[in-house]
Amino acid sequence: MSETRVNKRSMSIKDYAIRYGFVALLIGLVVYFGIAAEGFSSPHSAVFIFQSVAITGILALGVTATLVVGGFDLSIGAVATSALMLSAYMMVVLEQNAFVAVAACLLMGAIVGLINGFLIVQMRVPDLLATLGMMFLLIGAQRIPTEGRSIATGMSLPDGSTAQGGFSPEFLALGRHRFDFFIENLIPVSVVILIVIAISIWFFLEYTRYGRVMYAIGSNERAASLAGVPVKKYRIIAYMISGVLASVGGILLAARLGRGDIASGNNLLLDSVAAALIGFAVLGAAKPNAFGTAVGALFVGILLQGLTMMNAPYYTQDFVKGGVLVIALMFTFALSNRR
Amino acid sequence: MLGTPIKIRGLEKRFAANRVLCGVDLDIPAGKVTVLMGANGAGKSTLVKIICGLYSADAGEVLLNDQPFSPNSPSAALQAGIVTVHQNINDGVVPDLDVASNLMLDWLANPKSAPLLNPTKIRKAAEEIAAKLDLNFDMNSMVSDLALADRQLVAIARAMAHSPNLMILDEPTSSLSATEAERLFRLVDKLRASGVAILYISHRMSDIRHVADRIVSMRDGTIVGKYETSPLDYEGAVNDMLGHTMTDVDIMVRTPDDVVLELQELQLKPDSKPINLTAHRNEVIAITGLVGVGKTQLTEVLFGQFTPAAGNLHLKGKTYLPKSARDAINHGVFLCAKDRGTNGVVQDFDINRNITLPFLSSLSTLGFVNRSAEYRITNEAIKKLGIVCQSANDDIGTLSGGNQQKVMVSRWLSHPCDVLILDEPFQGVDIAARRDIGAKVRETAKDRATIVLMAELDEALEIADRILVMAEFTIVGDHKNENVDLDLILEQVSGATTPQNLQKQKEGAAQ
Amino acid sequence: MKLTRRVFTKLLAGVSLAATSFVGLAHAADMPAPFDKPGEVKIALVRYLSTGDFFQAYLSGVERQSAALGVDLRVLDSRQDAALQADMVDQAIALGVDGIIVQHGLTESMQEAVQRAVDAGIKVVAFDVNVENPAVPQIEQSDRDLARLALEQAIADNGESWKAGYVYVPGIAPLDRRDETWLEFKARYSGIEEKATFGTLDNPIANSIANQARSVLSANPDITVMFAPYDEFAKGVKIAVDEAGMSEQVSIYSADVSTSDIAAMREPNSAWKATAATNPAVVGEVSVRALAMLLAGETPGASVVVPPTLITQKDLLEKDIKNMEELSAKLPQFAHAAVAVPDWMPLP
């Protein structure tokens, strides 16, 4: 038989570089900061790194879900800040409890995802354009109820009265409570939520048929459709996952800030997209994956924590983030010749 | 002016292990239309791509006016006077520019042209180009507003501005209506009269009858037949192209069991003749016919991708009207689609994931995929079809075409079904893999009806109990695969029985 | 959104005009021309920045003072579009307004537009933007004074020698001016040791600053004073201090104030000890009063500085101040500024 095939008997140095290069870089970075920056290598510091990337990490996992089906969601940053405003509005102005506020935010995220998916799948609007439109829509919408003001307890309302409600302690606990873990009051709720979501998304994408089918759609939509996959449904679901996770991020943001801040969320969007793209390079996956995304977010977090501790000026941060992203994309696309 | 501008000598090309051209010798004389016939994968498009500078040959040479010629890019070929009008019409035009700019596109793209545009000048030059071919376009209209045929004429007119030595027309009528095709043929006549050498590639007998001065048949990377004397022997050419002679697989025709699938008065197009077809368990039906006669539409109807113009389908006695692929699969109708690269293979997946993709719901509980069950199926498939690989986790991209096709076929063999449709299962597959796949399909055919569609007759002879011939979107022949009258089948395939039929075919093919 | 606000502003202006026309008439005789005929004076507010609490409050101040004077106010909002803002000045000229308040913007884009307005005989005042025109008085909240008040309080609370963290992003005009004062204080008090400088404007700003401040605090656990001369910065630093459990040790001094800042300062054991602020509504009122003086032929001076107020945690707790309204009510120096107040000027 004249079949030929690629021989995989041993991995070359290049294969190792692609597979473990980025992880090695991460470890090297930790060691370097551990030596160079005083106080970097402590459990508190480690937990804090997780906390600083929790929100972007959660958003990035949502981005990953849309990237898997070959889509993209530009509206996540705006969804997160809308959830921030909505939760504040629910509690401060409408005087609802924490549960109602959280439920409203999650519902809002799901609906936004549904609309995004509907625009993209049914109306055939290209994904970047549909979610860009949604982004502007949300940035505007979050300002309407308060006429552009931030929401805080005691604020004056458009009708002249003052808001009587406040952030409920249960809600604030989402941002401020810490679980004991060997050390008292160590792990914040947001970190726990990040870890739970990361593991769930990883499990969902790798071990369930839904995740498998989503990867198939991202790689060859036509083939997936002819294999009997309801492609439209899955693509809409991907955008709903993205919307819900973005609103979870927004809820945690609100709980940490303790007020409803007007913000476009563009930095959240860019940081989380960067994390998801860096994730392509982790373990040479060369495709969107939950584990990579989590590592990507962590990578950025470690870098920024270390640099700040070493008193690096703020403008170096974006530079360094960009550098990491470029290197990661190089790992993904140039070194691994799979694409 | 007349002569033989292009001579091809001993041209060879291989892609990895796959020999696509094995020593092609071909002359293309000026002032004549040389029709190149060949089934999918015969090497036509590779040959064209070498001539127009997209590929380079491994051995042999192309002589242009008796000078060795090996263009290293399409623009080099263009400079040398070799112009190609591609099958996909929109590859030849820029829809968002007006007609004048399209006609002058080569001038616009030339780095030596003046940086500033003079609209009047451009228009005038463009009008001259159009006038050469007696074409009358509104120079200001957008190409995107033109009908497909007009776009094609624009592309050809642009090509003609180079006063070409050789014009290659690759399936130019594939998306034209009958009247549009007529206009194209008139243009071809004009080109011929002006002494251009024309290489015309087509599957369509009606086209070929219209334009051919000579016919060259190609098969498995070599030229297998040349027909130059009038009247041209069209059947002989088709015969060469489909090449049934090498068949040496003996088929034991089996007795069909009960009826599984029934098509009643099914019309693929509002004006096509109805199809009646019955498929039984323990029966392998091959449907053969040239490209573009409705085979693909038929599979799409059966697999819920396309609603027929009229008619009924019955599956196991019940009305069957699938709304989607999922629906068809749930009814026990599987389709192994043609063009595995776009319709079948998921490049990012390994063998295992490619095989189990349609059946994940039956392989999982509460959404969680049962990995051991999945690997059991895959490993069995690898063993049964002899897929050459290291393990079930090999990326599909590392496999050869034949092995990828085996993966696709074994995907659909991995679960029992009532009707299995295989569309061009031997596309881009070497002979050994083809035999493996054919044998496995027949071996497992007992409990289902199997329908295999292909353009090549000898493939049909290798696999089928019954051979149906399709032409003009309907079934024109039904043969038991025992002592088959090959001449009759070829006649039916080429639609050449009576002058009346010929007329009809032209209409049918042109639509 | 644009629509609703426009409609709302128009409604508000209409209603307040109707409401004040009687009052205005009563005083009309006492006021110099052209204010003796209220309702015939038209002024325009041309804005560059508009979203956020500060700008909302500024607008309300402008509206209140305009209503008190009985003038017709038009609000033109360019929403951070520099070119549009310049066009809006021309639009205001075309509307035939008597006076224009330019609120923020870029010198480059506004200079010529303002010159055109001045040439058309229109009186112009500018808030927080230098239009480089001697005929245009500058309304300023004194950033240097803001920083000075906050730092003086820090010295009063912590003595003259402490280890500090400083939040600063260069290139933002008010922050640069506040930075000058910080440099001055560092030079004057050699005991102040700046352990770390950090800062970012990535939004939500408080969240990004909190992340940075956490890193800074773990690298420099001996910091006792955080100078964060912008309330978003201070908010972020406070979150970090709370999360690090260092609120007993660290004191935060800042500039600017809002309702949610007041709540944060009032929290039990809050590290946020004091902030210095100018009431944006008062700045709005002063802008209109300065313009009115120009229209009446008086000179408010080349620069009109609105003095800031120091707001300490102690004030807020003792006077039970919970929001901006109560702050205005209970700290009179915050509610009003005796700037640009000639005898005839009606106050809101």
C-alpha cells in the first residue's frame, strides 16, 4: 500500500518547545519574581494573583466558548459592566435582595447571548459586527436608567428623591468574603468561582458531547452539519455561555466595588481576549481551550503582579501584555505547523 | 498564425505519494477548440494549473511556440499569453468595481502603469477591449449587478485583451443557463476564428458537441484517447474517460430483501422528469452519471438538505420527509458526503473523534462521553477497514487521502442504519483503498439498503448489485450488474441515443 | 439616550424658566442690562465631557444659576468629540446666543472656534480648558489647592515623617497639577518617603487600581499613607487595603467626592481619612455667574478660582453626612462659594 504518514515515534526539540515552552516560561517567571520581588512568593500573594485575574479569567472562559464554535464575542466587556450596573440598580434603587439581583444579571447575560446568537445565526450578521453593535447598545443602555450617573446608596434619583436601598451584605460577600484554607481568611469567593467555572468549562468542552460537537462546528461547520449536528442551536448556546459568564464577571466586579460604576468594559474585553488567545499556546493546543485560557489569564496576572511589586511604571504593563500575546501567537501559529 | 503554440511532453506531477500526472503528452493547435475530458481526479485541473503557473511540474516540459516554458506564477503565464477563465466565475471578476475597471484590471494591477487614473482614457480602452469581441456593456455598471453569464463574458473579454496564445476555459458553462451558454459558444467561435488555441474543459456532452474540434480524454493522469476526425466519436471519448476496462472485481449479485426506501414521482426540478426508485435491504445500488446531472441533489433530498419540487418518499412504508441531517440520521438514513475535505472531515479532530461525531448522543450519558465505548468503536473500525495509523488518536490530517476516506466510510458503518448513501466514496482514493472500501460496504450491506453515487462507471461495476444511470436530473437506465451491456450504459450516460434526446439534454444540462 | 437627555434638559430648562420668570421679573429692575429683560438673554453650554457624576453635578449647577438669572440655557454636548465641539461653538453663534460656556475640550480644537465667537461679539468663559484668549476668563477648580488641603491633613494626622504610596498617571492635566503639589510637599518634608508609585486608567478604574494596590501593599507592607488624588484611585486603594486587612495601618488621602465616596469613608474603620473637593455644582454656578458679569459689562478677572473644601471622615461621622445633598446642607463652605458674586447677582 502506498500510504504515507507522519511518524510520531519521538518528539523533536521543536515539539517540546511548542508543547511545554509556554509553561516553562511561566515557571521561569514565577521563579524570577520569587527571587527578585520581595513578598512575591507567599500564599497571600498567590491567592491575590488569582483574585486579580478572576474577573477577566471568567470572561475569557466565555470568549473561549465562542472561539470554539468559530465565533467571537466583542460584547462581553459591556455585558459585564451592564451586569455591574444592573445589580447595583436592582439593590440600590429597586431595593431587591442579593438573590434577585444575581438572578437578574444572569438572566440579562443569557438574553444578550441569545440576541447575539440570533443576530449571527438567523439574521446572518457577521459575528464581529453583531457583537460590536451589542457592545454599543449595552454601553448606552446601562446609562439610561440613571442618566449617566454611578449608582451608590443615597444617590439622588432623576425624580429628585434619594435611593434608599443598598448593597446587601450577602451580595458584598461575593466580593469580600474569604474562605479559610490552611490559613484563615485566605481564598476570596471570586477565586473559588473562577476555579469552579474553569473546571466546569474545561470538563464541558473536553468530556461532554456538547463540547466535542462545538469543536467540530468550529473546525468544519459543514461537516458537522452533515453529521447531524444542529449547528445553529450550538452556536447560539456558545453565545449564551459567553453572555452568562460575562455577567458573572460583572456581578463579582459589583461585589468588589460596592457600587454601580459607569464603564465601557473595553479593558475587560481586551484582557480576556488576550488571555483566551494566549491559551492557544499552552501545551501546544493551537486551538481555544479552557485550561489554556485559565493559564493565559494567570500568566498575565503573575506578570502584572510581579511588575507592580517591582515598581515598574504603569505604561509598561500594556507593553508587557502585548509582548506576551505576540509571543503566544507565535508559539501557536508559526512554531506549530498544524495550521 | 496557425500552428501548435502549446506542446506538452512527458509531464509528471505527484503530491506526496499520489501520482496525479504520469507522463502527459498533448498538443494544442491554434484556431481549434481542444476539449479535455476526464472524470474527477483524472488530473485535468493539475494539468491546467501547471500550464497557468500555479504548480510546477516534477518532470517533463511545456513548450510554448517551441520554447521551453515554465511559468512560476499566474502573472508570468499571463505575460506569456496564456489566459485562463476559471470555473468559478467570480474568481475572474471584481464584483465591486464597474465593468470598465474590470476590463482594465490587468492594467490597474501592473506596477508599471501610471499612478493616476484617467477615467475617460480607461473607459475608452475598456470599450475597445469589449468591441473586439462585439460585446456591448454599459461600462459604468457594477459587475455585481450583471448576470453570471455577463460576468463571465467580462472575464473572457479581459483575458482576450492580452491577445493570447492559449485560452483555457475551465468548465465555463457550469453555472450558465442555455441561452447564456449560447452566447458563450458564439464567443468561442469568434475566438477560434481569430486563431487562438483553446483548451476547453468540460463534463457536459451538450457543450462538447457544440464546440469541440478535437477531444482528448484523460484518465488516471495520462491521455487515454484522442479524437480528431469528424464526426467525432463522443461515445468513444466518454468510454475512454470512464474506462471500465480494468474492472476485475467479481460481483455476486445478491437477492434483494424487503423494500426499505421508495421514491415516487420525485422531481428534483420543476421541469425535470420524475424519478421512481425502490431500494431493498441486502442490495447495493450504484447511481452513475456525469457531473451535474442531479446526483448531488438526489442525495440532498434523501438527507434533508433540499426539498424536491414534487413527489413522495417512503421509508419502511411510512412517508419520509427529512427536515435536516439530524432528522435523516434519526430516521436511520446515513450519508457519507462527497468532498470529504469540506463536507466530512473535521481537521482539528483525531481519528476517533471524527468517527464518533454523529453518534455522540448514543455514546454518552447525561452529556458525558463514554470514552471506552467510543474507542472500542474506533479501534474496531481501524481494524476492519485497515486504516493505516499509529493509534486512534492520530490527527486526521496526518493520514493519506485514502485513509481519510476510510475513516469517513467507517464513521457511517459504525452504527446500523436502514439506508446508507455514499456519494463519490472513491474520490481521491487510490485503487487499493478503493477495493478495501468497496469490499467492506458490500460485506456489511445485508441489513440495509445501500446507494452509492459516482461518476466513474468502473467503480459502479465494482460495487453494485444494480446500476442506475442518471442524466438530466432523472434516471435513464436500470441495469442488473450481470453481463452488463456497457455500450448501452455509456450511451445512456452520454445521453446520445436519439437526436430528440440530444436536444432535451442540451436544455437539461444548460439549466 | 441622547434623545432622552436632550428632551429632559429642554423640559427642565422650560419648566425652570416658567417657574423663575416671576421671580426673575421681581428682581429684574435691580439687575443691570441685559438682565433687566429676563428671558431675552440666551447662553449656551458647550460640553466636551458629560458622562459621570462630576459632569452631571456641574450641569445641575449651571442649570440652577441660569434659572436664578432667568436666562435661556442651551446645552450642546459633543460627547468627547473635539471636532464636533468646535462645530457646536459655531452652531451656538448661529443660534444667536449672547454668551457661551466652554466646558473642557482641547486647546487645539477650541482656540479658533472661541476666537470666532469672540469676534462675533459673544462673551465666552471657559472651564478647565485653556483657549489661549485674553478675552476669555478661566473658571478653575484649583487642583493645587485640592492636593494641598489633602496633604496638609495627612501631615496633621500622621506627622511629618511617613512611608507613602502614591497613585499617579502622567499626562492628565488635573493629575499633573496635583502632582506638582505632591512634589512640593516631598521636597518640603524630607520625612516623607515615597515607596511606590502606581496607577492606571483602565476601566473600571477602581478595580484595576485595587489590583495594583494589592501588589504594592504586599511588596511594601510598611506603607502607612496612600495619597490617591482622584476619588476613583482612592476607591481602588481602599478595596486593596481592606482586602489586605491593613485598614488599621494605612490612611488614604484623596481629592474629589461623590455619594459613594462618602459611604466608603463612613464605613467602620475605613482607611479613607480625608478628601479635598470642589463642589462641581458650585463650579457650574460660578461659570454662569462669571459669564453673567461679562454680559453685564463687569470683569470677573482673567481667572476665577473656585476654592476647594476639605472633607474629613470625622466631619462626615459627626455631622451624619450620608450623601452629596447632606454634604451641601451641612458643610456650607461646600455648598456655596463666594466667588463672582456682585451685589445684583441672584443666587439659586
